[in-house]
Amino acid sequence: MLLRIVAAALAYGAAGWLFGRYLPSEPLLGTGVLLAVSFGVWVFLARYGFLVIERTAHGYLYPDQYPPRAERASPYRPYKMFLIMMVVPMAIGIIGGLLRSPSLTLLLFLSFALLLPAAVMVLTMTDSFLEAVNPVRSLQVARKIGKPYLVLCLFLLLLLLSAQQAAELVLPRLLARPLKAHGEAIAVGASVQAIGGALGVTFGLAFCVLGLIGNYFFMLMCVLLGYTMYQYADVLGVSVVGPGEVRTLGRLSSAAHRRRVRDALIGQMVAAGEIREAIDLIAEDLRERPNDLALHGRLHKLLLIEGSAPRIADHAERYLELLVSTGNAREALPLVEEAFARRPDYEPRKPELVVPLAQAALAAGKPKLAAHLIRGFDRRHRMHPQIPNVYLIGAQLLLESRAPVQQARALLQHVIERYPQHAAAVEARRLLQRLPAAAAG
């Protein structure tokens, strides 16, 4: 954070130096450069400031828990805030001019200043310009916080005054020599370039110092706003997912932070009995991350709580296919057991899933589940290429169940004779070689 503050201050200083240098000869150019750089630096700082507010509100209370940059989280908040700062005062001025009431204009400006912190909170929570510019929405936030909101406004005002006092304390001492050099250049009738150079140094130094002081107090305001939201997270509807006052090391990326916030919000919905709303949130996340196994697992649990049989069956098939395709067939076995409990004649929607699931069931010590999976497969899918593997699994099940060895031998020989080029025939030959040892055992 400190490096960001210093970098912004140096940019302000460079803009001030250019402004002062071109002020005597080309004032429009110097002013344009100053305005452009100032706006760019403000956006640069505001993006990170909103991130500080958001992270602090969610329970990350130490600077070392913030990411090193604003990443891609809500990049348009600074522009929306800039519009609020421009549109609302202009609207107040127009209303006051039309009604010709200085008292009303003053009252509206005071109300705007008083509700501005609440508007920043609303923009942080909703990322919506319309919500933030709505005075009713900001008033709701202020009322939820209660009387401490006025204390927050007082502290923000004190920070503004402190920044002004710091500038008044530092600038006169720091600018004494550059101002003296500028006065001497004018007194001796120096050239425009010399006067511009002296002005450039003066303005560059002044803007750099003002930027350093202003940026530092600006970040303090952001932290204060975020901490207020953290303290009143329950009434504001903010999900606290950070460690709070417990100091931890390491930073959390914006993507990981958003997942934590989403998970916390879903947990709150489930606790409140809003199962369908929680399901809709997870389904929305799955549209962006369709292969996220954790999301699928959470959605399946919520669907079981909801109890809609068609939705459970449909999602179970999609989840089952994803687990098998990612090499997690063993983790899919509980889904298969649930499906058999709902419907004894269950079969996976895609027949090619039967063999990896049955093999996983055998490896997990669940021969009955493997037998359920392969039972009748060769009759239902007479030409399926997985039939040799099904017969092989059947022979393994016979050996597992201590059935007569002749039954397993006959099945293995059938695989070798009927499907000699299939990979299952190789495994069948290996098992046949071990059959005497298995029979002795």
C-alpha cells in the first residue's frame, strides 16, 4: 500500500512539474497534462481504495492481507464514484437555481456530504451506480448503522482537516527555497524557459508533497469505511470471511476472495432456510465454472435437502460423468449408491460409465455395488465395446465371492475366445494363470 501511495505522489509531482514548466509559454497544454494525469492517478488509487474497503469489510484487517494490486475486481467503481461526485452536485445546483432558494441548496449539499460515506458503502456492496446515487438507499445504510454513522462522518472530517493541517505545516518550509528562486528569476528578467523551469520545480515539489499527504489520508479513510462495514456486517448483509482481529500471513487473490464471500453467502442462505435461492447462486457459479467439483458437490447436497427427485437425478448424472472423466470414479460411488436407493433398476445414463464405476467399487471393497452396476449389461447393450470388460469384472466378482472356480474359468475363457484382440483378453489370460493359486487359497 505504501509503495502505491508513493508512486501516485511521484506521478502527481511529475504532472505538477510539467504544469509549471509549460504554464508561462503554453498554459493550456500544461493544464491539460495536469488534469489528465490527476484523473489517471485518482482512478489508480480509487480502484485500490475500493478493494481496501471491500477486504476490510469482509474481515481482512491488516495491509499484508490485501493483494498487491487491484486485479480485475470491479474496475469501474472509480468511474461510477467520479460520476456521483459530478452528477449529484450539478443536480443540486440546478435544483437550487430553479427554486431560487440558497437555504435549500445549502441543505442539499450538507445532506449529500453527510450521505457520501454511505453511498461509497453501497457502491462497494452492490457495484451499482444507480444504487449508490439513490439517496434513499444511502439513507437506509446510515440508519442501519445508527448513531455511530455520525461518529464515522466526524472522523472522516477530522482526517480531511488533518491532511490540510499536515500540508500547511510541511509546504511552507519545503517550498521556501524554490519560491525564492522563482522570485529572483522574475526580478532579473529571466527568459520564459527559465521562469518555467523555476515554476516546474516549485509545482512539482508541491504536488508531490500534497499527493503523498493526500494519498495517505485517503487510504486511512478507506480503511475506516471498511472497518465500519465490518463492525456492522450483520445489519448491512456483508459476509465476513476473513480472520478479523486475528493476524495471519499471506495474501488472498480476488478470485479466491470472491469464492469465500460466495460460500459464506450461500451458508447464510442455507441457515436461513433459503435453499432454492442458494441453489440458484451455485447454479450461476457453475455456468462460469462448469467443471468445479466442489461446486457440484455442494449443489448436490442442497438438491438432496430440497428433495426434487427430477433435479436430483439430472444433476447426479452430470456430476457422475464429471467425476469419472476427471479420474475420481471412487468419489462417485456414493452418488451411485444413492441412485440405487432411489431406484433399484438404476443404470447410469451413459453406459460407458458402468465399467469405471464397477472397477472403482471393486477397488473400494464394494463387490455388491459392482455386481449391481454390471447386472444385465450384456443384454441391454448387446454390441457395446465394454462388454468384454463387464465379463472380466464378472469373473473377478465370482473369485471375490468364493464361487466355484469353474464358473470364473468359463467366463474368462469366453472373453479370450470371443474377444481375442480386446485389452480385456490380456487381463483374462493373466487371471487364468493365477486361478490354481486362487483355488488353493
